[in-house]
Amino acid sequence: MEIASLGLIFTIVVVFILLAIFFTFVPVALWISAIAAGVKVSIMTLIGMRLRRVTPSRIVNPLIKAHKAGLDVKINHLESHYLAGGNVDRVVNALIAAHRANIELTFERAAAIDLAGRDVLEAVQMSVNPKVIETPFIAGVAMNGIEVKAKARITVRANLDRLVGGAGEETIVARVGEGIVSTIGSVDSHAKVLENPDMISQTVLAKGLDSGTAFEILSIDIADVDVGKNIGAELQIEQAQADKNIAQAKAEERRAMAVAQEQEMIAKVQEMKAKVVEAEAEVPMAMAEALRTGNLGIMDYMNYRNVEADTSMRDSIANVSLEKDGK
């Protein structure tokens, strides 16, 4: 009796364990929910998802949601998108939102947008409810040299056809900023921009700046316009200062050349004085040689000394007269 009781208990435990494993591996409750919602999903399909390491609830629950919304979505498409690393629930929500808003959006397009890293649900919502992008103050300089700063508000709507591979918000802001700068720079006076700020938005909007982007620009509105610095005057001042520095550099160059030339002339004067001293030193030697050879007599030498003394006397008298005149 005891052996039979133990065998019965063991059998019950084994059956319980097998049932627990079965219900854990086979999502029976999820299968019942799908059948109750009118979605045809076989048990073998759910088991196959387990074997492919796919969470059945991540596929079946969005499938039930899509079926209730009246969308014809295949379970294989959802599973393949899940295996590719996509967000199945977000894609189904985007399809439902697009269907409610009468926006044409296929599952392939939504899956491609999701796999590209963009929020497909946010894109659909932006298609229904446009987004406003506010730019920082963008500065431009009018032809009269006055700086004008403008801030714009860009109303955009997502373009689902260009969402994959299209440029983002940064490109829109950069293109609008470029258009604002070119528009301000083309006017004769900054007063025209202050009088009619709408000319900026009209000119920029006519350039088709949304080409190649993931958005469609609905409107560009100038939120604020402000007057900045007098860039023209500052540039003229800087140019004048630069011209002044160049002129000073050239004058310093000429002065240095003049100083160098003056030093060169002083050196030449010293050189000529040295030559004079050298020539004067040769005079006594020449006279001595003339006396030895008889070309110069003693009376000739005495006359030379008298003339030299007379010349020295005249020089001293002339120097004294010059000093008196100077006083």
C-alpha cells in the first residue's frame, strides 16, 4: 500500500511538472485571447515563435490590436520585423494612427522608417499635427552695414515618403538661416527689413528649402527682429587702423634706412679722414727725401715753414672772429 501511494504521488508530481512546463512553453492563454479576438493563430505557430526565440506576446498583442482596428497585417510580417530588431508595437500604433487620419501608410514603409531609427509614430502624429521649430537669432548685414538679427518660427509637417533618407530638423534650420542672411544682405537699408519683416519669410519660403528633407515646410514666420552693430563702420575703423599700422611700418622702414645710410656716410667720412692723415704723414717723408736728393733747398724749406705759420695764424684769427659773431 505504501509503495502504491508513493507511486501515485510521484506520478502526480511528474504530471504537474510536465503541465507547468507545457503551459510555460506553450502560451495557451495568449492563444485563447487571440481566438477570442477573432485572430487565427495556431498553437504550432506560437510554439515555433518560442523555438525562434521570439516573445509571442510581442507579436500576438499588436496583431490583435491591428485586427481590431481593421488593418490587414500578416503575422509573418510582424515576426520578421521583430527579428530585424524593430519595434512591432510602435509600428502597429503608427499604422492605426495613419489609418484613422486617412494617411496612406503601408506596413513596409512604416517598418522601414522604424528600422531607420526614426520614431514612426511621432512622424505620423507630426503629419496630423504640424510641429513648430524655433530658430535662434540669426544675424545678417544689410548693404548699409547695419546688422539685423531675426528669429523665425518654422511650421513643418512630416513627409512620410521622404522620411527614410531625408534630412532632419538641423538641415531645415540651417537652410532657413542661410535664406534669412541672404535676404537681409540683399536689401539696401536695414530700415526696409524693420518696416516689412514679412519680406524675409516670403523670400525664404519661395526658395523651396524643404527639398531632400523629411519634412514639408508649411510656413515661416518672423517672431522677432532686432538691430545689431554697425558692422560697416567697424570694418572701416579696422581698415583705417590696418592702413595706419602699414604706414607706420613703412615710415619706420624708411627711418631705419636713413639711419643706416647716415652711419654709412659717417664711416665713409672717417675713412676719408684716415686717408688724409695717411697722406699728411707722407709729406714730411717726401720733404726729407727732397732735401737728401737736393731737390729742395734750405731756403725753400724755410719759406714753406713761413707759409705754414702764416696759414695757421690766419686760421686762428678766423676762428676767433667766428666765436665773436656767434656770441
